[in-house]
Amino acid sequence: MLGTKHSFADIKQDDVILTALKKSEDGDALLLRFYEWAGQSGDVQITVPKGATAAQLTNLMEQPVGSPIPITNTDQVSVPVHPFEIVSLRLSYKPEKG
């Protein structure tokens, strides 16, 4: 059971807004979409749902862009963001057995 407060994802920076968290169109992955609104560049620290095995930036059509992004053992990823940029991040998970 979830407590009185629960978050599936958390973004540390105040100038970045998470606009979507959804299941990917293919496979067992989640897609996070967020944007930077204050005109600042930097690395965004995101706490992601537990169990992610891989992280990858995608374009708006969910196609991979660039190199994979490491996930720390505390379920965090660091994603570069540019001023006023919309970013899509694909998080892969192992399928549940059953």
C-alpha cells in the first residue's frame, strides 16, 4: 500500500516541469517527458521508478537519440537540458515473469 505521499518520479530542479509519464508504445518501458522553462542549461537530476535497467533520450516519436544514460544505484539519472527544451527519456524495465 502506498503512503499518504508517493511520487513515481522526482525532478530536483525547479526550472524543469514533468509533463508526462506513460508506458511506451512498444515493450516494457516508461517514457518521461519534461521541459525547461526558465532559459537555463544544465544537468537535470531525476529520481526514476525503481528497477529501471536502461535510460535513453528519444525524439518526440520515441526513437532513440544519442548514447544510453547511466542509472545510479539510487535510481537516479542525470540528463542534460538546454534552455526551453522539451526532453523525452525512455526508461527500460525487465518484463515481469508470470
